[in-house]
Amino acid sequence: MMMKQISIFTLVFCLFLQAGLSVALAESHWPRFRGPNGSGVSIKGAVPTALEADTALWKVEVPGLGHGSPVVFGDRLFLLSAVLVETDQNSAKGKKKGPAPYQWLALCLDRETGETLWSKTFEQGKFKGHRFNSAATSTPSVDAERVVFAWGTADQLTVVSLSHEGELQWESDLGPVVGGHGFGGSPMLHGGLVVINNDQEKQNGNLLALNAATGEIAWKVERRSERISYSVPCLYEVDGNEYLVFTNWQHGFTAIDPADGSVVDEKSVFYLETNERAISSPIVTQGLVIGTCGFTANPKHCVAMKMIDGKWEEVWRVERSVPHIPSVIAVRDHTFLIDDSGIATCVETATGKSLWMKRIPGVEGPVMGSPVSDGTNIFFADESGNLHVLAASPEFAPIAVNRLGELCRTTPALVDGTIYVRTEKTLWAFR
């Protein structure tokens, strides 16, 4: 009897240990743009609030340029960059407007030291986009088997899959990209699929899923989009079902069955009378999907939706100081909106009731990256390279302004209490 009890105890302990290890490993990943399901939140380990240049765990120069974020799986960090190919036309003697030639660079770094483990260069293409965009604004996506990179030109949307050791698994050409601002979306890995929001202008786009093992198209959803979108989908689980949720100006919220690409439900909730664009990515919190849409001086909307009996229902909306480019973030019972000018708003997630709206001190230039959180504080950068820290609290409480001294239009990544920040020429790690 005693041996039987010991055996049962040992089995339970091993299962507990295995479960704990699985959770620990899961939390050691930042697998896509804004981390787990695009939430922007990692609660394992507090991130320091003093993030000046001389407190960095490490910093390394990144070749080329890009506004995409790093992703992390285990001890490896992956990043996309674009290297300008020098020609007579774009030399220092005089730059000519028009598409510029680039080579794309997939990078793998040791996340503890910043050492480059490998890099792989892909063939040249010509990119042209908005002056705030870049040829490598896309953030990779990673799982245990692969890391997927994407970039787009007027001629070709390219998606490649590499092993963690840098071996090319496949490369797909998904056709031209129609959109004057240039490509800026990011892939998402889920259930053996690579999912991409390929909404383009003039109804040329689509929603795509590729077989993650082969790169072949698994399904495609035709769209009537008039403006190129950059929002990355999220996974929404409700009533025992899981859906991929996309946001778009004309389509509003679209729920897709990832098994076959069928449209479960779609509801237009944004203002169709003026031009808008879905740049920020939706999040899932407390049974809601929250997404934004808008355009510069035109109206902007933050809308919380819920699916009831297979149909979308609007729960609440905010239409004042809504971000155009940054995504929203939810921590515990509150949702925070940080708009492009540095005005922050806190609302109750369940109701949308506004608790405060304040200008964050020390913001210099627009905010183009999205906020992330360690569960206690919120971190985001402004264009001037100031990394701001704000309490994730129902009371307004700015914590710190950390000056990195380089242009920054990116979103940080958080893993195990370490924050990774990409500025114009540098990748920083703070712990």
C-alpha cells in the first residue's frame, strides 16, 4: 500500500513538474507581433523601469533598417532587416525619389548575449512606401519547428520559412502588393498554418493561410478592401469554437474558421464615409475582441465586440483620443489606449467606461509602436527614442522616461522579465 501511494505521488509530482515546465517554456516565448495572441502582455518577471543606455544587458548594431519587432523562442531571437543596395541614384551624392533596391536579411541572435548566431540574405527587390514605413516593418512569427518572415514590394509579397538553424524550408511568392504606403503586415502561426492579412487597395487583397510545412496556399478569402491594412489577426475562443479575427475599414470585424477559411460572421462597425485604415492589431480580453480603425485627422474608433450565438454584437466604443497606429492593450480589468500624440486613456474593459484621459509627460514626436506590459507597468516608445513607463493602473501614474537617443518606430518585446527594443540602428536588451 505504501509503495502504491509513493508511485501515485511520484506520478502526480512528475505530471505537475511537466506541466510547470510546459508553462515555463510557453512563457519563455514571444512568438509573433506583440507576443502571445498579440496581447502585448507577458506576466513572467518584472521588467526594470530604469532603461537608460548604460543599464542595458546588451546592445548590438543591426545591419540595414526596419521597423519590425523581434520575436523569441527559447534562447533564440529572430529579426527581419532590409539592407539598401547602393546605386548611383540613391548614393549620398543625391537621393532620387522612387522605389529603392533592397536585400532582405533574416537574423538570429542569442537572446542572452546579443551574439549573431546566423543571418540569411534574400534576393534584391525594390520597395517604395510611406516615409514612416520601411522595407522591413514586418515582425516574424516563430514556433517550435520554424520561423516565418514576410516582406512585400509592388511586384511580390514574399513569405519564407526557416528552421531555427537558418535552413530554408520553403519560399512563397504571393503576388504583387497594391498600396501606396507599402507592405507592413506580419504573419501569424497557428495550427499548422501561416496566416496573413493581405488586405490591399482597390479590392486587390485577400486573407490568406499557407500550409506551414510547405508554403502552399491552404485557403484564401477574397475581400473588397479599398485601403491596405496592417493589422495582424488574433485568435478568439468562444462557445468551444476558435476563430481568427481580422479588422478592416470596410469589413469591420471578420471571424474566420481557421480549419477551412469560411467566414463565420462579419460586421462593419467603422465609419465608411471618409477614408480610414486598420493599422493597429485587435486583442482578446475578458471574452471581448477590441480593435481600432481610423485615419489621421478623420474619425477614429475603438470598438469592443463579442460573439453571441455565432453573431457579432457591439459592446462598447470609444471615439476620442483613439490611436491610429498603436494597438490597444488590456491588463487585468482595464484597457489602455495610447494615441499617436501621447494621450493615454484608461477604460473599464467590461463596460468601456472612461476612468482617465491624460497626456503622458515627456513624449517627443509621434508614437508609432504599440505598448507592451509585464502585468504591472506599460512600456512604449516615441519616435525620438524615449522609452516610456506607465503604471497599468486605474489611476494615472507615469513612472519613467528613458532616453535611448535614436529614432524608434517599433514595438518592444518582453520575455522572462527582459525587454527588447529596436531603435533605428540598434537592438537593446534590458533586464
